[in-house]
Amino acid sequence: MTKAPNTDVNVRSSRKEDDVIRSRASIGRWAVAFGAAAFVLAPLTGSDLAGQVRLPPIPEEQLTDAQRAAVAEFSAVRGPLSGPWHAIVRSPGLLNPARAMSDYLRFNSSLPPRLSEFVIIMTAREWTSQYEWNAHHGLAMRGGLSPDIAAAVAEGRRPEGMAADEAAVYDFCMELHRNRSVSDATYARALEQVGEQGIMDMIGLSGWYTMVSMVLNTGRIPAPEDAAQVLEPFPR
């Protein structure tokens, strides 16, 4: 199937600018945190995530040689570390392979931003990741996703009025997240809409942002202070 053109060049071309802006804001927030005697947060996604940040940024003077080299390589491409990257650098050999995967999936996948960002916010919703939701909701809107669709995802319900490709992507990702597999009918609709490469890129996006959400939730890494706490935890 012919690859669908990505018409939103600005979403991809502004990647480093967006990351640097978020990084600077993140650094400022973390600096305040390090100046405090105890850094305690309000609950992020429920009582299980309340408490002290587990994986805050490592002060530069405390970086190992391997971590310092990994950060230098990362920063040459993406700018300063931000959000989950501060945690991931604990395993310096993981930092830049993960960054390379992130770069492809976010900026160069076969899916247009309307669909790729849709997949990302669905994954953020499944993991109740306020950080990722706030980081990608605006990008989804810029990519052309309807605010009504995003609002339905935030509320945990199937959106109404989706285009055919959006419905195929939604059903594929929800089945994969919740059933751990995809039915033949759902696979066939996704194949018709986005092709085999699009299917692999949906799986990649879902898997990568699941890992990011795991890092954020495990590390108790907060969303920006001014971020809207949109996502309510799902009942367990």
C-alpha cells in the first residue's frame, strides 16, 4: 500500500524546539525540587503513586563516565534531557537506542501525526500517564485529531464520529492493549487503512509509549505543575 503523505511538516520539523522548551521547563522545576529538604508530590495517578520522586535528574557532577557520554550523544540530537530521559539514563547503554526508536516513531513513522499522536494518547490513557497525555494532547490537535475524539479517549470511552482510518487504529490499539491480541476482522480493517508498515508502527508506538509510561509511573515523575490532571485512574 502506498505510504500516506504526512502533510503536517511543522509537527515533525519542530521536534527539537519542542523538546528543548520542555527540557528547560523541566530543569527549572527539578532545580526547585533539589533545593527543598524533601520533595513530596500530590498523588499522580492514585495513592499507589503518591510520595517522593524515585528517579529524579542526576546532578551533573554525579554522572558516571558512561552516563556523561550517553547524555552528550543524546543532547547533540535532542537537546537536554527531560521527563523520562532523566530516569532512563540510569542505564546509559539504553538511553540512545531508546532515543533512536523514539525519534523514528514520533517523527518518521509511516503514520501521519493525526494517527500517530492518536496512538500515543491512547497509550497514555491506558497507563493513566498525565505526563505523556499533556506532552502529546496538543500535538494530536496540531496533527488534526478532533478534540472530541481526544476527550472521549480521556474519559475511557470509544469516540464517536471517527474517520475510517481513525476507527481502524482505535480498535486495533484497544484490542492490543486490553486483549493482548488482535482479532482477524480488526487486523483486516487496519491492514486496509494503514498497510503492514502502519500496523508495525502502531505496535511500535504502543510498545514504546507503554515503556515510557512504565518509567514515568515507576519513577513517580510528575507532569508539569501547570498541566491539567485530565486522566482519572481506571477502576482496578
